[in-house]
Amino acid sequence: MAQRETWATRTGFILAAVGSAVGLGNIWRFPFVTGEGGGAAFLLVYLLFVALVGFPAILVEFVVGRKTKRNPVGALIELGGDAWKYVGGIFIVTGFVILSFYSVVAGWFIRYFLEGFRGSYSSHLAEYGGEAGAMFGELSTGLDAFFFHTVFMALTIGIVALGIRQGIELAVKVMVPAIVLLLVGMAIWAFTLPDAGAGYEYYLSPEFGVIADNWQELLPAAAGQAFFTLSLGMGVMITYASYLGEDRNLAKDGTAIIGFDTGIAFLTGLVVFPIFFSAGITEPGEGGAGAIFISMTEAFADVTGGHILGLVFFGTVAIAALSSAISLLEVVTAYVIDEKGVERWKAALGMGGVIYLLGVPVTYDLIFLDLLDGFADGVLLVFGALMLVILVGWITPKIAVQELEKGIGDLGSLGQAWIWAIRVPILVVLIVSLSLGVIDYVDFLTEDFAGWIDENL
Ligand code: PHE
């Protein structure tokens, strides 16, 4: 086998992980799931989840990756034995499922970004009778969506085919700083909007009664969102850590990555909720997958400077999506390279091609978006995280603590605290979240999806 690639720099690894974490999950998904979860109530549960479950869980993936220096399937076999290849297999499937719809949604952002070059957002809206919903309806499916899904997948495949240093590391060094700068700029601008205050209030003042009454929906939604946004539960962080050439302080890197990701999701809330409320949208959960497109287009059509801002906003999200998509494809590609001995570019092209085809139905009808998205973050990611916690917490705790200590030094009782956290409390939370998530998803299948089939087939 050829020598396995490594990151050129520590910053390269961190930026790649941040680039993976920061994406549609932060900017497209976070506002509407927060809206669906009632704003601040959801935010609080989500933040707790990230800190108490996300942090220990990202360390789990890091140690597995760095210890084995292999793709997730190979890594799990090496640590757990042959039967674990099935769990690894599920990770690969999860990569397929997520990237397939992810690319379609990212394609919408490219489309909206390019609209900005054709003229102002208000002139585009006028073409749809002033209806942002109608515009989204038109662009989100059909030929348009199909075309931009194709463009986005081609870009993703291109970067992954170039490899770790020449492709991914180089790309994220440009993309990640750009995303941060652009979002900060937009948050400052959103602050100046007339109804910004109402947006902040909705977003930032939790009602504890709401949390207590709705925990059965809030918990799985927060769990799904936390794993999705941190790229956990399907081996991205295993794969990225497998390219670590030297032993760094993984706890420090993990903290930086989670801090960045959470900061950016939070910042996105500071951008979008003032904009929503200023555009008269007071039920931010309503628009679902279209929420961001519909309300942002309305807002960009309305405010001064909206033309440029819109262009910047949609472009930023497209970049963020690309730096995440490459990590999803890298997992699948690394698997084919390591386990099947296929050349990198062939692996990226072949796997990317299949994922591309899987995404095509989404461009036909958005019910397929819910079908794939709901399955991935309600069920697959939580399941994946649960399996990793069992492996590291119960089967290989000693190896894991030793690995974590490399680059940090003797952890003493902290290492044990980490193992016990994942062994019992986190395990229980994951089992509860997974059960609730499965129930939700079965509801979706038997109600919404069955209804769609009745109507359409
Ligand atoms: N974390 C990415 C985002 O928030 C999505 C993602 C999920 C990427 C899982 C890789 C793995 O957009």
C-alpha cells in the first residue's frame, strides 16, 4: 500500500475539522430546527447536548482514528474485531445518505448566489409575483436543482480527488476564514435592522416550561442536530484524525473545533433571527427546509444593500457546505482506498457518482429530503455515536485512554472520568434519544411519507 497521507500542519487538521463541522447544519438547518423547537428552549437543550455529549464523543472519534490510522471500517475492525465491520458499513451508508441530500441543498445556495449576479433580489421576487415561497418552490426542484446538484457534486469530487494536502487542506485554509469573516459582518449588519430586538428575544430568552413540556421532541431533535453539526456519528472525525502524523493534544483540538462550530451556529442565529423578525416572519419553524431561502430572499429584497448582502450570504453558505461535503466524501473515499486498494481519484469519482445519483430524487420532490435527512440525523448518526461509545467505553477503554494521553500527558482521574461519562450517562442519553428518534421517524414514514405515496403513486 502507498504511504498514507498526513496533514501538513496542525492548523490544517483543525481547519479541516472545523470546515467539516461548519456547514449547512449551522446555517441552513440550525435556524429552522431552532424555530421548530420554539427558539431559546431548543437552543439551551442543544448547547447542553453539545457540551456534555458532543465533547466526549468527538474525543472518542479522534482516539479511534489516530490510534488505528485507518478509515472507519478498518478502524472498527482493528479495535473491536471482525463483527464491527457492519457498524463501519453503516457509517459508510450514512455518508452516502447525508451527502446525497446535502449536495442538493448546497446546490440551492449556489443558485441563489448566482441570482445575485443577474440582478437584485427584489427584481427576482417580482418575477414570482413578489412571492419568495413561489420562487423557492420553482428553484428547489426540477432542472434547476438538478443542474446545481451536479455542479456541487463535481466540485466536491474534484477537491477530494486531489487528496489530503493538495485538495482538502488547501481548500479549507481559504474557506474557513472566509466563512467566519463574512458571518461576523452579517451579524453586525443584522443588528442594525428595525426589529432585531424581537429576533434576539425569541432566540435568547428560554422558557423553562416549554422545555419541560416538550422534552420528548426537544431531546432527539437536539441530539440529531448536535451530531449533525459536529459531523459526529459516522466517522468523519475518525477519518480526519487518521491523517494525524504526530501526537497532538486532542482535547485541545476538540475544544477548538467544538467552540468554533458552536460559535458559528450561535452567530448564524444572531444573523437570521433579527432578519426573520424584521421581515415579519415570527414563526421561524414554519418554512422548514425553505425557511432560510424564503425569508432571507424577502429580507434581501427589502433592505438597503440587500443585493450585495444576499450575494455574500448565499455564497458564504455555499462555501461552508463545500468544506463539509468534502469530509463526507472523504470518509467513503478513504474506505475504498484503504480496504479495496483503489486509487484515490477513482474512488472519489466512483463513490461520488453513486451519491450523486442517490440525490437526484430530492431534486424531484422535497419529500425525499425529509426521508433522507430524518433518517440520517434522527436515527443513523445517533446510532453511530452509540456504537462508538460502546466500543470505546466498554470494549477498549484502556487503549483509548492511553491514546488520548499521547500529546497531553498523564490524565490521572480525568481519563477515567471520560470513560465513565461515556459508559453510563452518555450511553443512556443516546439510547433514549435514539428510541425517541426512531419513533419520530416511524411516524414520519407512516404518516407524511405514506400520504405522499398515496397521492403520487
Ligand atoms: N457538520 C456538517 C454541517 O453542519 C454536516 C456533516 C454531517 C458533515 C455529518 C459531515 C458528517 O453542515
